[in-house]
Amino acid sequence: MTLSLNKIVILFFSICFISMVVPYFFDFGEGNVFKNDFYAKRIMTISSFPFFVWISYLVFRKNKLSFNIYIIVYLAAYVLFSLTSFIKGNKLSLIIIDAFIALLPVFFYFLVFKTSLTIDSYKKCFLWLISLSSLLVLFNIKLQFSYFTLISLSFLLFFVKWELKNILLFILIPVLAYKSLIGKSALLMLTFIIAYFFIFETKTISRRKKMYLLLIPSVLLTFVVIIFWSKIQETGSYQNMVYFLRHADFANFTFGDKSTSHRLYEAKIIISNFNNSNFFIKFLGNGFGSTIDLSGATDLTIASSNEDVNNVRNIHMGFFAVLSRYGILGCLIYVGFIFRMLFVCYKVLKKGSHYSVTLGCLYILILLFDSLISFPHMMSNFLFWYIVFIIFLEYKNGNSTFIDN
């Protein structure tokens, strides 16, 4: 059973990657990247649904079943949010989508803690995951596992030996970086990862290797930057960061770039709705499938990515997305989860482990940061939740006080 389960997990993520390719290959969105992204999400969810049903079957067929106290609290809140959704009369199709996404943490908790899955299976398939994600990005396929190619870049930079036989892998670094740095957040997150390895990592990266990376590869990288500077200026990260800095007034907290100003507009609408709500809605939110009216937004991309701007489901900034949909109770769960993961990742990184675990922790940390400004990147990310519970399992194995049941 262990062997077959581990192989099925690899098959599951392979199917996810293939699902991302389909709308781009057949151009379902007719050149519209937002529509292709929409179709990719739907195809991936539908094709992966049997996997979640199967995991649930493996868990619930057991005679004795016990859950982690945090999962019990989460499921209790889930029931309350579900009731709120129907009381509010939210659209059924949107309720189903949000309810499924909200169950992802539970599904992957079941997979990692309630089946025979092993951490070794994660370690063995990690190279497969970064290889597939890199391949898709090189062919301009938008990943549903947001920013995972930043982990691929980190693996190439810090865990592949700088030897002649690996020259083809290192040639990929500037190409992969060019394809991966699609926004200012990506640049900030990659900077964080690199800074972590140079400043804090002592278990897996020796001081000698750090010096070597600072001297030889850095010189080569400098030449690459000089030669391909015009290409670097074409990346979304460079353009968005420059535009953001040139049009930002931090003293008056005003921002000229549409991405930031739109997020602040969303926050303004949500705060207004919150203030005009009764205590019940303030505490439990508007439930699964709830939307907000963004018809007054100035960002024209809203119209291209949403059929009805009067009822927009996806809210970018994590705190406000949770406040609108799940109220104060949801915000407490969200903030508690962030602090819990920061603590667990700190403990696991401090202990030192296999490179896949180290990179897994860093992926969690950058997605937690990204969730503050792009919440859907984290919440609907299958790979994120899988890695979260793998890291919890790694922490449990090194900590006898961990609460499992």
C-alpha cells in the first residue's frame, strides 16, 4: 500500500501539471491569459477530484478515527461558514468552489497524517516537481503552483555542484529567472530566498560554498546581467518594481500603479461593507461564494478577468479576503495559521534536513508573504498544502510534544 500510495501522489501532481498545459495548448482563452488561467484551474480541479475522494475513502474506512485539535476547530468553523453561505443566499456554484478550496488543508492533512504516505516519498519526488514546473514555465505556461520555479532556481544555485558536467543546468538559470520573474513580488521573494541561504543557512550550505558562490558564479552572473540587461528590463519584475517605486508616495500612502491601487480599493470596499454589517456577519463573514462590487474600479483588467464586475469573487489581499468571506473568526484562524507556520518552519530550518525540506519551508514562507497581497495563490494551491503538512510531519518527527491526534 505504501509504495502504491507514494506513486499515486506523484501521478496526481503530474496530472495537475498536464492540466495546466491543456488550455494553453488548445488556446481555450483565445489568447487571453486570464481566461486560460481560469480554464487551467477548472481542468486541474476536475481531473484531481477522484484523488481527493480516494484519500477520503482511505481515511474514513478506518474503524477508529481521530483528528488533530486544530483540524477539529477548523472543521467546526467550516460548518459555520457553510451555514452562513446558505443563509446569505450566495450563488450555489460559487459556494461549491469556495467550499472545496477551504477543504484542501483537510484533504492534505488526511493524506500526510492519516495514510501510509512517507516523507521519503516527498523527498524522492521533489526533483520531479521542480523539473516539471520549470519545463512548463520555459514554455510560457502559467503555473497554478505559484512561484514554485523560484524554488527550482534556488535548487540550481545552491544544491547543484558547480561542475562542468552540470553546465547545461546552469545555462538554464538566467532563462528560468527571466521566465519566472513576472512581478515585483517574485523579485522580492527570490531576494529573500537568496538572502536566507547566505545569511542564515548553516546546515546544508557550508561557509566555503557561500564564498565560492559569491566569487566565481557571481562574477559570471554579473557578466550575464551586463550582456542581457535589455532582456532583464523586459521582465515583469523589473518593469513593475520600477513603475511602483516611481509612482509611490509612501508619506501620503498613495500609489500610482494600478495593481497596488486596485488592492487598496478592494480593501476600502470591504471595510465599508464590514462597517455596515451586523455583528453576525462581522464575526462569521459573508460565507462561501460571497462576492463584492468592484464596478467602480479603475483597473481595466478586472473586466477582462471577471464576467460580472458587480460580483467579483477573488479578493487579492489575504486579510481582507478572509475578513469579507469568513469574518473576524476567519481572520483569527488565518493569523493563527501564519504564526504557527512561522514557528514550525523556524524549528525545522534550525534543525537542518534534506534539501527538499529546506526548500519546502522556504516555499511556505514566500507563499505566506504572498498571501497578504495575493491570497488565492496560497489558498487554492495544492502543492502548498501538501508541503505544509509534510513540514508539519517533519516537525512532529523531531518534536515529541507535537499534537497529532
